[in-house]
Amino acid sequence: MNSLSIIIPAYNEEKRIAPTITRIVNYLSTKDYHGEIILVDDGSIDKTSEVARRIVKDNRLTIIKNPVNQGKGYSVKKGILASHGEIVLFSDADLSTPIEELDNMMRWIDKGYDIVIGSRALSDSIVEVSQPWYRKIMGKIFNFLIRTFILKGFRDTQCGFKCFKREAAMQIFPLQKLSGFAFDVEMLYIAKKLGLKIREHPVRWINSPDSRVGIVSGSSSMLIDVLKVRFYDWKGYYK
């Protein structure tokens, strides 16, 4: 690998973004390839961007600001389409999956996979701090519905740590239409439709108590979005 782009969607993350950016910069300093960080500030009303810029003052960090909050899917897409890396990774702003997990995932890219997705649900996954019981139940129900009606073959579609060969990312994300949290499902649906090679890989994961997904509103909107994936496919948007 000659270059890596790390996309971080962020909304009101001024309290968590500093250790995240610092850890990523330290990680990249140990590598012999070029790394860029693209922070997509999704309409934050706090000082998320300012805090990040105080840590990285040079062109290793690009900040893209959405004028208003658009959603995680919208922000990830915008960041990926602005990236330059040979490998493209998107990660949650809290680094619930430590950035060092990328090293293990890259082995599958080297073996010919187009996409490697982090998973909290495999036998070798290490969940150091678990979600509250009600969020675990919500996640299991959501994944069951996904596997039953939309997308078979994946234990965990929602872990916010996924990497792509650049060619794969540039095939998938221009076709993405969902802006919210269900974009991961749409992205994987498109990838399978395109015949791309996908690997689900166990990762370490540490739950952050400050989740952006509401229990009722978030779940219902995600299920509606998943139904939209079928509709968009029927309309021919994923060709």
C-alpha cells in the first residue's frame, strides 16, 4: 500500500475528537506510506473542527464542513469521494474500533479482497466494553431482519470500521443514496450486486456511551431506509 485515506464523520464531537485524531496521527507516524485524514464535520454546532485543526495544522488533515446536519451516510460518502488513498477506511469518531485493527484487516486486502468490514459478532471478536442490553437486543433484531430480507452472509453490518480498495469504493459510493445510519446495509448490498469480494473480520470494540442512534426513532428510520434499498434496486439506481 502506498497511501491511506481515513474518513471520520463527526457531529458535535469536540469532547472526543482530540484523542481520536491524536491516536490516528501517532498510528500513521509508524507507517511507511502516506496517510491523509478527512474529517467530515456534519453540521456541528460545537468546536469539533477547531479542536481537530489545533492538533493537525498541516495538509495531513482535510476538514469538510456540511452547512447543516445531513447524516452519517451522507458524510461518509462525501469524505470518500474526496479521498485520494489507494486504501480508504471509514471509522467512527470515537474510535470504538481502535485504529490499530486496520493492520489485521489489511491482510485480507493483500489477499485479494475488495472490502473488509469490522465485525463485533464473530467468535474471535473482542468486545471490551459491551453495549447496554437494550441496544444489544435492538442490534440483534436489526441484523436478523437484514439477513432475512435484504442481505445474507454478514453477522454485523453496522460496525463503523470498514476499509476498501480505492477502485471498489469508487464503484460503490457514487451509487449510494441513503444518508442515515442504514447506509452500511446499502453499501454492502451494492457491493454484492457489483460482484465485489467482501470479508467480514473480527475486531476489538469498546462501546461508547454517547451513541448518536436513538432507540425508537433511530431503529424505525433505519428499517424504513432498508426497505428503500429494495425500492431503489427495483428502480434500477444501482446499475
